Amino acid sequence: MAAVIAMLEELRALAPLTAEGAAARFAAREWTPGGKPRDGVETSWDKAGVGAWIRTFSSGTVTVSFTVWIRDVDESGYFDDLEAVYEEGERALAAFLPEIEDSPLAGHLAEAERTAEDEDEFIALRKWTLDGRTLTAGVVQPDTDLPVRVVVALEAAPA
């Protein structure tokens, strides 16, 4: 997961955080483009089993997210024991958190308050501010027939 921490450090240095700037940093760090350009910018990247995505919203907010762990649905299209999968995701998140907390980013992190939206979106999470941006690490499953993932996302609202 060193690749994720290295990218977060690169992205922290971008002011402002833009899709174009993030894509250039991914390319410079030799991530593999996924062939999903949007508005002329590559938005999907992979390296060492980690997927990354760059999203720009109409509000101007830019989010760069990483999937650091994933458990797909079983053959039925669902999970036989969803609670066990959630617990597995929570353990994967707990194993990844020291990567963030013991990294050079740690000196720039401040614990952030969770919102009602966070509680709806995440099964478990940690949230910080990082130089005026939001850094979130958590377990998500957007819908019951979708994979459970541990994601790390850096979000920058327009200034």
C-alpha cells in the first residue's frame, strides 16, 4: 500500500487539486492508465493491485479515490454472510490505517467530524482534514449486489 501513501503525498502537494494535475502525478509515478478518459483526462489508474479513480463534480470538487481491498459478491450475486464480509472489510481497514497514521502525512492530519452522509455511505470509517482537504478511509458497499471495498479518498472542494 506504499503506492497509495506515495500518491497521497504527491496529491497533497498539488495546489489546487485538479484532475489534470492528479493524472500527471499518476503517470509520473508509473501507474497504469485504465483507458477511461473524461474531458481529455485519464480518470482510471492501477498499480500493484490497487485501483484509483479521479472524479470531477459539477461543483468543481475533485475526488481521487483508491480501492485498497475488495471482496466481490459470490456466485449468487450476493453474499451468504454479509456481516462476516463487513467484519473482514473492517479488519482490512484497521490493517491499512497505520499506513496513513504512521506516514509523513500524519503531521498534516487533523481528525474530522463525521457527517450523516458519511454514516449512510460507510460501514466503518476514519476521516481527517489534510491541508484543507478531506481524507477518508472506510469500508463501503454502495448496493447489496456490489462488492464490499475499503477505499481511501482525498477530496478537494473548489477554493
